[in-house]
Amino acid sequence: MNPFWMWAALSAILFAGEILTTSFVLVFFAVAALIMAVAVAIVPMPNEVQLIVFGLLGLLGLAVGRKWIRARLAARPAADFSVDEKSEFSADRELAIGAEGAMIYQGAPWTVVNSGSSAIAVGDRVRVVKTAGIKLIIERVGQ
């Protein structure tokens, strides 16, 4: 088999593996295999040299690339979870004082906690007081 096509096929397989695993490991070896495909097309070299260069390129890419990717991801500001505090909606189920349950808010089910001083009945207007993680802390309007 022509070494160019062998390295090109290995690169495609490794890229596919990276897509399936999303581990940020195989991508560096896929790039190394692609570099090897181009290199053997330009300069013929023995199989042993090809394997050594491939291994070194893959490991070098892994060592440098993962650090770079992690630094870029760490530097990105975390996505804030924000919901319009003080927004109001109608309760679609009852919720006792201090109880936790699920309600439909903006068309999606949310975990809510009744932090108010009165129970919430179906149809009552409730207000989002704040968020706690991915929970909405609510109270009945008019307390």
C-alpha cells in the first residue's frame, strides 16, 4: 500500500475516533498522521523512521496542544445562569411553604422552591426571587 494513503486513512480514522470520544487526545495523532501523509509524499522514508516521526509528532502535539486548549478553556468566562429575577408567571401546580417541585416557566419545566410565607395554589401569580444553581426560588405575588 502507498504510504501516503496509509497515513491519510489513519488520519481519517483517528479524526473519526476523536469526534466519537471528544477526548482531545486522538486529534493530535490524527494531525501527526496527516503531516506524515504529506511528508512521505514529498520525501520517501523507511517505515521505521515514519513510525518514530509519527510518534514524536503525536506526543509533542499532545503535550503542547492539550495545555494550550486547557488554558484557552480556563480563560473563557463561565457562562452565567441568569433568569429574569422579579419576572412573574402563573403556577401550574400547588407548592407548600418551603417545598420544592417542578413548574413550567417560559415553556420548560424548572425546579422551583417556594421561599414565600404562604402556600402557592394552581393559577397563583408567582415571582422569581432569585436563582440557586439551576433552581428558581419563587414566592407568591402579593405576600
